Amino acid sequence: MNDARKRVILRVLESMQENLGEQLTVDDMARTVSYSKFHFSHLVQRVTGLPLGKFLSRFGSARSSDCSPQHH
């Protein structure tokens, strides 16, 4: 995998993490890395192997579980 592509995805994930309480759109995420929505969605699929929608739903599920209360 190309390191530059991986850094783009990591930057978007960082931005999503920084904005946990906000509803980010695909446009917002693409703008974070100075990509068009079209190029961003293709990059996500190329890097992760997942269509953008599946990537976001999986990451969103992971974010939700990270924020849920832990029972010890």
C-alpha cells in the first residue's frame, strides 16, 4: 500500500476522532484531505478494500463502542 494513501486515510480517521460529537459528511472528510468526494471515496476503497459506506459504518460502529460505558 502506498504510504501517502495510507496517511490520507489516517488523517481522516484522526479528524473523525477529533469530532466525535459531530455528524461529519463525506464532503467534510474529503475536504479535510483536500480531495473531491469522488476521489476520496475511490481512495478509501483502494486502501481499505471496502466501499466508502461500509468503511464509514464499520468505523462508526467502532467509534460508538469506544464511547460506550465500560462495565467492570
